[in-house]
Amino acid sequence: MDIDWQSLGFQYMKTNSHIRYVWRNGVWSQGELVDEPYLKLHIAATALHYGQAVFEGLKAFSCKDGKIRLFRPVENARRMALSTRRLCMAEPTEEMFLDACRRVVAANREFVPPYGTGGSLYIRPLLIGSGPQIGVNPADEYIFLVLVTPVGAYYKGGLTPVRAVVLENYDRAAPQGVGHAKVAGNYAASLEPHKVAHERGFPVELYLDCREHRYVEEFGTSNFVAIDRKGAYVSAQSSSILGSITNKGLQQIAADLGHRVEVRPVEFSEIAGFAEVAACGTAVVITPVNEIVRGDQVVRVGPPAGCGPVFQEIYTRYRAIQVGDTADPYGWTVEL
Ligand SMILES: Cc1ncc(COP(=O)(O)O)c(C=O)c1O
């Protein structure tokens, strides 16, 4: 094994194995570790035609004491269950989800980036309808698998702010649609706006509510959070955003640091009045956002370089818990 941990990005790297379970006749198999990163799939599988596919994303870290810990896997199990119900799929139990993550990480120990490198083992649980259907119906067979791949530190230096753009011609999700679920189709739908944003020089896009384009929803793959001028932690609320597990944790830390936490609808027009704005999610934890462009309006927030002081402090605490630099007072980490 010869991995240059410092040059790891966020790409797939082949590892020893993934773990795979099949649901047939109402029961899940015991799960087996499979070396080959390929699936043999029926050509009429519902995942392929009708998007009956949901997934998750979480991380395992090498900690200061030399142990490997999963970060909040139960939260991901619960969110996957929520997504699964929305798409009428067979549901992996919480116990099975946890066991799958543990077994696949244990089988790929040498791919967990060492403590101090800033990297982690990204864990990607995936559930797909594998049984054939020609009519639009739920499958009668499902595959649940968990793959892992090492990923690098996103920030090699300090937290670097980005510019975001609002694209008036695109919406992410409808109020009573599937935006709150982590379904594959949401991400297929995001590819075009993401490409457009990228071509215009913006690494992230900010979505507004699809009824009025008045309220903030979320960024492409992360929640919208802000610190207001009174020091409150503000998280944009909507029925069509994905409930970020990172956001939940950051809210807890913010509250424990004495910040008021407000989860509420946020109007786009409020952004200019915030002291700090950030995108949050598993991949990066916190990405400061210092400029949001909407048409010819340019909204600047927070310090022009670096991260605002409140998000910086919350981020530092969060990261310290992930890698065991400080004790975990919340029971978020699960030893392998
Ligand atoms: C649309 C969307 N919102 C928010 C998030 C952040 O969620 P989490 O903090 O659980 O990674 C993600 C990533 O999973 C996402 O894809």
C-alpha cells in the first residue's frame, strides 16, 4: 500500500472490498464482502429506469489515540430510512446499516488516512431497486451496498471562502417533492445548474424556494447557515432541503458556545445583514461563503478572506471531536 495521503482529493479509489446485501422475498441476506467493484444488474432494474436509488455519505477517522471511529453513523441510517420510505423501497435496519459500515471499514483499515493527514475514509451506503419492472412500480428485489474510499483534507491551509451564485432558471426541489430525501435523481437534476454555475466561475450554487424565489433553500450539496449580527446561528428552514447531519452537529456546538440557534425561513434579502455565511456538509464541514451573486446584485458577507470568527471556532471544535483531539461529549463517534 503506497498512498500519498497529502495528494488525496475527493475521488473514487479502489479499495479491498465493498459490502453487499440483497433483499429477496422480504428478507435481507447476511451481507458479504465483495472484492470486485462491479454489480451484475438486471437490465430492467428499477434503479436504472425509474431512479429507485438512495444513498448516504459519512466518514471514518483515524483518531489521536490510534483508534478508528465512525462519525454519527446512526444519523445516516435514520436519514436513509427516511429516503427509503419516500421511494417505497425495502429498508435496511439501523443495526444492519451500522454493521455494514463497521465491517466494510474493518476490511479496508489500511485505506483510512492516518491521524494528522486531515484525510478520512469516506463511506458511501447505497440502496437500489434491483428487481425488474416495466411498469412504474417498486422493485421486488433490492441491493444495499456500502463502498469506501479514502479522501483528503479539503483545506490544506485555513478555511477558504467561496463565491456562490443564484441561478434564476433552476430549482432544486418542490415543497412536497423529494428534496428532503437523499435520492439519486436529485443529484442528476443538479448536474446542469452546477455546470452552468461552474462555467460562470462559481464553485457553488444557492437555491431559493421554488414558489417565490424569495426564501433561501440550500446550496447544491450543503445547507445554508449564517451568523447574524447578534451572534445567533441561523439555519435556513424548508420542507424541501436535505436535513444535514453536519448542520445538526454545528447547531449543538453553537448552542453550547452560548449562541442562540434559529432554524427558520430565511429571506434572500436578509443575507446582506448577516455577519457570516457558510455552506455545511460532510465533505468539507464548513465552507465560508463571502459573496453571493444574483443577477446584477452582488451580496458581500463576512471577512473578504478567510473564515469569520464564529464559524471558525465552531469548525475547530467539530473537527477536534471527529479526530479525537478532544473528548466527544455528545456520543457522536463510534469506535470500530
Ligand atoms: C443536498 C444536500 N444538502 C446538504 C448536505 C449536507 O448533509 P450532511 O451534513 O449530512 O453531509 C448534502 C450532503 O449530504 C446534500 O447533498
